[in-house]
Amino acid sequence: MKKVLVLGAGMVGSAMAIDLSQKFKVTSADISTEALQFLKEKYGIQTVELNVKDKNKLMALLPEFDYVVSAVPGFLGYETLSCIIDAGKNVVDITFMPEDILTLHEKALKNNVTAIVDCGVAPGMPNLIAGYFYERMQIEKFFYMVGGLPKERTFPFEYKAPFSPIDVIEEYTRPARFLQNNILIEKPAMSDAELIHFDGIGTLEAFNTDGLRSLLYTLANIPNISEKTLRYPGHIRLIQALQTAGFFSDKALNVNGVIVKPVEMTNKILFKSWKYEPNEEDFTVMRIIIDGKMEGKQMHIVFDLYDEYDKKTCISSMARTTGYTGTAALNMIHEGLLDKKGVFPPEIIGKSQNCYAYIMNYLKERGIHYKKTES
């Protein structure tokens, strides 16, 4: 039985470890003894306490595994992935790192590594779908909007995070980039807010974030590419107030002789406020819109995703939709559907009919359905 190391035992990392344990011998690594104890006691998954900042310990651990999954916070993602590639291990990465992930491509080639990156719900699935249709039609416009939200709206934020709040803050502070008529446009995050109605959910607020990542460069012939994040109406006004007041600043302050960075303090405070309670229900909603021509015919293609907390497994929707995309990719590597070496964002994977179908079917088997309509 092949051995898999899952780095990160948060909500998403735990869901990935549980899913992979059906086929592989899984070890979960995290700095949190509480998270590791849950996996060990309830699922019998082997665990190891690890701070991935300790590169020596990480590099000493990696050789005994066949595959690695990286589900660490985004600010740790690049260096962690670099270490995994240095160790020569095939890897699936779901971290929302700020660095250009494709700069590790040459290192992956040199070390004979297959690395599938940004492989979550978004970035991830929109990229996969974009790559698939890029090979089969002339795309004129590609747009998606996505959000993961608690079912119960709780004052004041009406939001919970299934991963580190620092990664969410990154979405709210990093300038949003998109393509408009082949021109790269940059706007502040949370700009161009609009209200969108979703059947069965109600009205959500959509706004610009920097989620396109590699899509800005890898699919060169699409002139218009954009994305937005979804939240309950009113959430963004609160976030903008925090930002304007300086709570997201990384400039150190002296507070009664103690040096603190406001963003680090905010992250600590929001971690408790935004943490899902046990068995708290959530949902994930996404809409992907593709306009273009296929065989000379104008096409309007829409994919809709709606997924809920799984009451049987007690796994959150965001953990399911994000994590199972990553575990699908790892299984795909294991089964030999992708044997090329290098760093691959999902849009490159999606160009292959076999890879696209494999991931779509894997998700469908787990009750995650991307409903497609054409007109």
C-alpha cells in the first residue's frame, strides 16, 4: 500500500486525509496536537506533530512517503512545496500562496516531480473547466463567482472560515487582477460589488478578488477572464471598515512596549470568531460562465455548483469541495493518468479528456455535482 503524507490537519486537510485513507496508508502532520488526536482516535490515521517551518524536520520526514499533499496556510505554501519538490515527491497542493507558483516548474522537472497546484474548489475547478473548453472551443469570455458560507447568519460577520483567517484576509487585501479585451486590469480587492440572486439561497454580494492566478497567463487566447467572491450582503462593509482602520496592516506597532503587527493580532482574534463550531452547517456555491464559439456556433455554457455540509460524515462543504478536488488529483497521479513532470495548474490538466473526466467523476461519486447547461 502506497504511503501518503498530508501536511495540514485543519478542516480541509483532515477531510483529505480521511478520504485518502480508503486507499492509501496516510500520515497526517500538523502543529496542532488536538487536530491530530481527532484523526488518530476517530479514523485510525497515523499522525506526526510537525511545524513545516522546521525545514530540517520536514526534509527528514519526506523520504518515507510515496506522495505528499500540502494543505498548509498560504504564507507557508511556497517554501513547503519547494521542500517537497527538493525531496523528489509527487505532490498535490491546495495552498493559496501569494508567490508565483509556476516559478517552481524547472525545479520540478529537475527532480522528476509531478506537482499539481492550486487544486481546490477555486482556484481549482474553474481552472480545470476552463482548460477543458479551451481545447474544444474559442472562448471569448470566462467568468466565475464562488463562495463558502455558514447556513446560519451570525452577527456581525455572517461568515466562517474553514481555513486560516490569514488566507481570507489575503483575499481582501491583495489587488484583484483580471483580463479585459486582452489587457491586464488591476483593481482593489472588494471593488465592483454587486448583488446576485441564487435560487434556493437568496441574494449574495459578489466582489473582485485575486483568484485567477495562473489563468491570467496560461490560456493566452481568452481575451476576457474574471472572477468574484461571494458573501452575504453587508459582510464586505465590515471588512472594509477593519481595513481602513488599519487592522490588516503588517507595519509593526509598539503597544505598551510590545511590538505587534496589526494583521497578526487580527488573525488571532478572527480565528476564534470565524471558526466553525462542531457540526455547524455550511454550503458552497459557484457559478462558472463560458461564452464563445464551438464549431462556428455561438455558445453560452454555465456550470452551477451547490453543495452542503455532509451530515453523515460531519465534513463541511468547503472541506469536501476543496479537499476532494485535491484527492481526486492525487488518485489520478497514482493511477498513471498524468505522468508528465513539472508544475501543473488545473487548467493544464483539464485539457486532457481523461483527466477532466476522472476528476469530475471522482467528485460526482462523493455527491459533488457541477450541473452544466448550454444555450
